Amino acid sequence: MEQDPHQVLEGAMIAAYATRASTAYIYLRYEYGRCFRVLQKAIDELYEANLLGKNILGKGFDLDIYIHRGAAAYICGEETGLIESIEGKRAWPRVKPPFPSRRRRFPQTHRRQ
């Protein structure tokens, strides 16, 4: 990631496009300060080149990538622990079910007709 951050970001962009995701998160341990700075600079460059943000290259595809720095806890490798950490809570696994892959990440508060 430190040597070629654009390769990592390109992979995230392709995955987001294939799954029609409009938001992507990269989770980094807090100790990786240099990696954070390198990735953030690359993300800023992509926004300036209109390769991230709204209506990328006029194709009607929107994508925002965020870097989240979390504590160095092995429990963040478990998906619900990771989600808790991204939400700003203590990285502790949630009681299952519902499984994160079976429900919407950011549920809508109302139904569109």
C-alpha cells in the first residue's frame, strides 16, 4: 500500500463498480501513520482527477473512499467487530444473527414508492 497505493485503490474502485457500491472503507491500524498519509494523498489525487466523487467521468457512477484508522485489536478481523470499530464503538463482536451480509449496512428510514 505504501509503494503503490493506486493499485489498492483501483482494486477497491473496481469492486465498488462491480457491486454498485457508492462508498468504500479502508481500515488501517492506527500505528500505520505513513501508510495512512500515502493512501490519503492518493485518494486526494483521485478526487482531483474526477476518478472519485460524484458522476465519475460522466458515467453516472458515484464513489467515495474513506480511510478509517482503528485500534490494533485482532478482534477487528471479525466482521461485526470491524463494523463496531468503524461506527466508533468498542471493537467487540455483535451477537448474531442477523448476519451483516444479510442486512443493509445503512438502512433507509422510509420506503420510496
